[in-house]
Amino acid sequence: MLTHGYTMLALGLALFYIRATMTNFFFYVFGSAFALLLVAGSLLFIAAVDWICAAGLGCHQVSRLRGLLVMSTGAAVCSVLLILYPGATIEMVCYLVAIYALLLSAGKFSLAKAWKGGGREQGVMYLLAILALVFSACLVGFAGRDDRDSLAVLAAYSLFMGFQMLLTIRFLHRQVVRPSNRLHQASA
């Protein structure tokens, strides 16, 4: 999740930079193509990292993570197919990422529901799930507009996704550290 978070932060910043450089037709065409390649490469990297981490966890954990693995692999395959498709546009990428955001939002809702940490953290998890759902709707809404607008929403979602992943990993780490601190204090 940490790698996923940092990758999405880097992708968001790169997409904002590409959007800022799309000032004339030359940069517009190459910026759009580079943005497509960047999103596809990021989704491929994330899927590969997910599979490597799942393999390191063992067979029992892979069966619990199969939904995430199928989703990240599906998004990576679709992004590669978009790159191979000669008519690929940022609009198509927005639709792909909107589906990805919708599925991740559903996963975030289930994570928030099963959360065993503090109530405030669970509330933040629900808020993040709702925001991911809103981003999914925004991606669909902006997909048919100007590529610069679509790219801005895509970049904002990538930044949100990165911050969300890093915040979730922080919450999970705190949840694991709390019981070990209590055990340490009880033994002392």
C-alpha cells in the first residue's frame, strides 16, 4: 500500500505538470499521449507490486486479497489495451479510472465497516470512501469535456488516492502498534 500511495502521488503531480504544459497543439498532442502512457505504466506498476506483495504473504493471504488482485490486474490490462488501441483518448482513461475508483470505494466501505480501530479513524475511512465515490462521478462527468479538464480531475484523483493510501497505512500501523504497546505495558 505504501508503494501504491507514493506511485499515485507521483502520478498526480506528473499529470498536473503535463496539464500545465499543454499550451499549444504540439504540447497538447504529446502531453495527451504521455499522460496515457504514464497512467498505463502506473497501473501496471501497481498491479505488479500488488502481486509481488501477495506472493510474499503466502497462499492463505492471496485468497483473501483476490478481489484487489483481480481489480488491479484488470485495470492494468485495460490500460495496456488502451495504449494499443489507436483511438485511445484521455476520455477513455477517465472512464477506466472511474470504474477503478468505484471498485476501490466499495473496498474502502468494506474496510471501514470492518475497522476495529478508533471511532474517529473509522469515520475518516467512511469519509475517504465517500470521496472516492464522488471522484468516480467527477471522472465520468469530466470525461467528455476538454482533455485539460479531464486531466486535472484525473490528477486530483491520483493525488487523493495517494494520500488516502498513505493515511490508511498509517491507521493500520497505529492499529497494530496499539495492542503491542498494551502488552508491553502490562508485562512491565
